Amino acid sequence: MESEFLLLTKLLPRWKDIENVIQDEVEARYILKRATDHMENLQSRGDSQAEESRYLVCALVDRNWERIHTGHFSQVPLITRKIYALACYFKIFFLLLESTSPAQKELCSGILDEAQLLGCMDDWTELKAALMDYLDKGGDRDSVTLPILEPLTRISCTCDIPQLEAPSLEEFQTKCFQAGQPTLLLNTIQHWPALDKWMNLNYLLQVAGNRTVPIEIGSNYASDEWSQQLVKIRDFLSRQFGGDTNKTNQEIEYLAQHELFSQIPALKKDISIPDYCSISKENPPEAVDIKAWLGPAGTISPMHYDPKHNLLCQVFGAKRIILAAPSDTDNLYPHESEFLSNTSQIDAAHLDLDSYPLLEKVKFYELLLQPGDCLYMPPKWWHYVRSEAPSFSVSFWWE
């Protein structure tokens, strides 16, 4: 058994680490106690009991996967997601005890990604990072070469909201945050390494290519043709930014509103949480939700609002944005369904006053978000977003 794998087993949670986490879940307690005992005594006892323990762990994964997929995800108890993540960890290790071949590592990598997407892994970040690194080494990779994007020439254009050049914290607090004023913050994140590094799509491919993420299929999540799939980032990048992007039947895919930086800590090192997000009564850094938005030209987020303060930061590419105030909510025809109640039925880029006559009362604000700039949007401000070029944005939400 390779020494690197044995070192990894030392990062696995011990029974004393998880006994209180899984509370009074009798089934999980029994199975995870067996699993932790087996891994702790791996060298001295060997693998004689591995088959039965692996079977039980796999059953625990399947049972909690079913629980997670019963009802709405927001209603899934946190304990269920934690047990699912723990069981996935141990399932991966039992599979690696059988084989560490590239194909087995690829299988385990998929299990780890699904555990991150569905489970709760916050308590074991060191293990997650080490395991991700181990599984990605020597794996089977497609020989894909992606372009290095050319920087966009900054253009001067009409902006219907105030603009501030890299404002101080005090200036942002008074003119934006306290005033509830959407503002374009120019040249605010120029210090981010991401602005240079991410232009080379091969860097993203190297760092993140093997991760599985949810991808939106179709340019607009409110359309009937929209769907989601779990795909490898390398496949997504190849299809949307590689040599086949000129195909007339190419579907637009969008990595949207995803916690990519929790899943891939190496990418988080290329950005930093802006100090503006610290302006709140009680808002520690861990309370800031960080989301990634990556896609080709033509991706659209229809007119919608978010319940939190929103700082949308543009790394590369440009986005055309249309805003409307919360006071115009009744004139923007929100969908009646609960799932889309924060989304308007209108196409903000092509207003149809015949079908939606109340739009005549709405004051719209337009702007272009360019690399290095951020857009501050107070809670419940409506916004429509369309990418004008291949684009990577990072949003920070806080209360």
C-alpha cells in the first residue's frame, strides 16, 4: 500500500471527532464506528473485514442520498448532509483500498465532488483538499488545449447609476451602503491575481478541470428549454471555449451561482473578499456567500432580485446590466410560482409594452460591467445580466 495513501488515512475523522456530529442517528453511528475502527487499525489488522464495512458504508451513502433527494433541498436536515459527506469519505477510502488505478481514482473523484455538492464538508476541509490533490494526480486526462483570452479594450459608455473610482471603505459606506444606492465601483479588484491568471483558460483547466459541477443548459433559467447537468469542468470548458464554439447548434452552457471556491480552494487564493462586504452589524468573512459565474457570450440571467447585499465583480469579459428599483416590483410582473417569485416574466432587453403595460411606469438603469470593476446592488434591486463576451464573474452576498 503506497505511503501517500497511508498518510491520507491519518486525516480521516476518528470516532471521537464525529461521535457528537452524528448525534442519535443509530444506523450512522453503528456503520461509521465500524468504519473508523477499521481505518484506525488498518496497518495492524489488514483488510479482512473491509468487504463488510465497505458494503455498510455504501448502503449509508445510498440511504442518505435518497433522503437528500426527497423534497426540496433547502428542507434537508444538516445532519443528513453531514452523514452523507462522512459516508462518502469512507466509501472513497474503501474503494482505494481495493485499487488506486487511474480509473478507480476517477470514480472516487466523482464521489468526492458529489459529496461536496450535496453534503456538508465544512468540518473536514484539510482532508478534502488533500484527497482532491491525491485523486487528481496521474489521472486520465484529455489532451485539450484552450485559448488564452485577449484582454478587452475598456470602453467609455453611458452609465445610469453613480460611478466611484475604487472608493474608500468610508465613502462606500456613506454613498452606497447606507444610501441604498446601486453604484459602479471602477478599478476595484485590480489587485486580484485572477485578473491575469484566469485569462489563460488552460490554468483553469489544470486547477479545476477534473471537478464535477452543475451546469445550466440554455441561456436563460426562466425559459422552457432550460435544464441542468453535472459535468466535468474540463468538458464544459472544451465545449464552450475550445475549438468547437463556432458550431451553429452549440448549446449555451453556464456555470452559474455555484460555490466553486469552496469546492476548489486553489481558485479562492486568486481572489479576496472585498472590504466592502465587512460593512454590517455582524458579518464575519465566513458569512459572505461567494458564487462563481463562468460562461460564453450570450448567457443571460433574466430580471430578478436577490435578498442580500450583492457585490458583482468582473474578472474577464463584460456584462450588460439593466437595473430596476424594489419600488417597481409590482410593475415588473414577477412569476407567480414560488420557485420563480423573485424573477420577472419580462425580457428586460426587449420590452413588450403590449403584453406588460405596467412597464411604462418603470425606471430602468443600464450599465456595462468591465474587467476589474464591481457593481454594488442593495437587497431586492432587480437586475438583468447578459454577457457580451466570454465572461467570469464573482459575486459576494452578505446581510
